[in-house]
Amino acid sequence: MLDVGDEVISSLVKLAVAERIGEASLTGIGAVKDVVLGYLDLEKKQYLKREFGPDSMELVSLAGNLALLRGEPVAHCHAVLSDREMRAFGGHLFQAVTSVTVEIFLHVYEGEIKRRFDPDSGANPIVL
Amino acid sequence: MLDVGDEVISSLVKLAVAERIGEASLTGIGAVKDVVLGYLDLEKKQYLKREFGPDSMELVSLAGNLALLRGEPVAHCHAVLSDREMRAFGGHLFQAVTSVTVEIFLHVYEGEIKRRFDPDSGANPIVL
Amino acid sequence: MLDVGDEVISSLVKLAVAERIGEASLTGIGAVKDVVLGYLDLEKKQYLKREFGPDSMELVSLAGNLALLRGEPVAHCHAVLSDREMRAFGGHLFQAVTSVTVEIFLHVYEGEIKRRFDPDSGANPIVL
């Protein structure tokens, strides 16, 4: 569980470092603000970003995983958010600050997932 | 699995009581109607609600958990729904009646999660 | 993990056949293209379909399960997608081709889930 003010992605990475997690899947819900979502533009090979203002939004779905990139833990999460009209927005989650609470369930596995930069897409896909 | 006519939140609570579940995470999909979604307004410290009519909607993501509030099981779920144009809506799930089927996977843990009312937000966050 | 060009539903079914999976739940994220989403119209007892073009979309939530229908593995998945404006769309997932990567976590159970065609809805709900 995250407290008000905790940023989701950095909190997950901090936890992965502290607990030496090399592989985990996660789902979560909550309410967040100051969100940055991304859409990977395959032609430009970079993420388009959209910032959502200081208003709290419902975090209606947080899904993702923890893995290692060059030996360092990384959190890859996608999120669905909704506003006060209950309209839904979604994308790659770059940032979200806990506004009320964020409740995450983590399934930690014994192995490791490794990621590597892929120049074809600009992303860091999993290497099996 | 829920049958046609079963309400999602009350069915989860009933199950938690019957099986004495103190902590669980859950994900699910299905099709529902008579849905009530909520958005927590932090200034008013109360949920704004939006009702979705009698038409069936796809339940494209159900995510949440079971915990205890003053010793009684409570289900905290967020949902993403979509209509016949495949537009997505989301929020805190207050109510959803199964219109076709709802398929939920529950991961039950041995411990207990306790919630407590928080006057600062008007919500019932987890107490660790 | 799926590679670029892999179709999600058929890849899941292929895996279920190869690994003799009779019951599993799954969650995933990624980026996909050539998506077909569905909405079950209860009056017509058939799915309305909407095709999303060749542009890549973020797969912000993939949720579902593997079960058996007349002895053959079937994947029942719902998906939430988002476009370059981060708008979210959702529905029953008929088809999605991996455009960058799709990362799925599967929880395989020892039992079997059986589905059977239901003429009342036109769907194949789980039989307990």
C-alpha cells in the first residue's frame, strides 16, 4: 500500500531494490494525481506523453511487472484512469502520485526477467 | 463465476463471509448492467456517482481486493466498462449486476488486511 | 512474452494446447495493432465488432482466462486499449497483433474450467 504523496513507479523500483526482486507481476487500484501517461509512437520510436493535471483521478487498473534492465530493477506498468465524469484514459505509466491510496498486489517469482533496449521500437522488451 | 442477476460487490462480500476470507486480491471480466461507478471528490470528501442504464456493458477489467473493516469483510473494487461503441468508462465500483456472466479469479491469502475510516479523505484505506 | 507479429488470442490457445492447460487466469500489458473488440448484444445474441486500424495502440489491460470448450482450449480475454490521445476503448478481445511486445502473466491451475454454449445469451459461459 502506498501513502498519500508516494509516486507509484519510483516506489515500486525502491521496493524491488530493497527486496531484491528480479521478477514480479502486479495489479493495483487506487486514486492518483499528477499522472503522466505515454503512447509509444513506432514511427518516431519515442513515447508521446500526456500530463493529467493536479485533480485526483481514480486508478481503475494498474497492471505490470518488475524486471531487470542492465541489472537494475525497472517497473513496466500500464494504467487506466478515470475522471469525475468516469471517462477512461490509459497508457504506459510514467508517473502517478498517490492522492488517496494505491493498493498493489505483487506476485514475486524466484527467477529474473531481463530487459534490453531494442533500437527497432525504442522500447526495452523482455529478453528470454 | 457469477450467474445472471448476481450483484458483483455483494456476492464478493457474501463469499468472503462464508469462506472467512480476511485478505484476497481479485481480477475479473464479464458483462454487467445497472452499474454504479464512483469518483472520490477530495474536496467534498465523498463519492460522486454515475449510474449506467439497463443496457448490458462489457466488464473489461475488474480489479480489487477483499479486506476487513471493523471486523466485517469489504470488497474494494475498481472497474472498467465499455459500451456498444467500445468506449471505456471507469471508477470505483459500487454496484454491477451480472447480465451474461462474470468470471473472477480470487487469490486468497492467509493474513488479514484491515481498513479504517480516514476523515481526511472520506475513504477507508488499508491500515498496516 | 509475445513477439512482434504474434496474435494474442491464437498464441494463448496454442500455448494452452502445447502445455495442456485446462485452467488459468491471466493479466497482461503491451502494444498491439489490428485489434478487433466485441460487445455482446443480448437482444441479437451476437457480438457487435469494432476494428481498430493498423496504428499501434497501447494494450493497457489484458485480463482473462483459459478454459475448455468441448475439450478444446479457449482463451476468454477482455482488453482495454488506448490511442495516441490516451483515450481508452475496451471490449471482448477477438484479435490483437503484437506491435511492440505483449507481456502476459499466466496463473495455471491444476483443474479444468469447462465452458458450454448458452443459447440464451449466445455466449459460452463457464459450467461449474
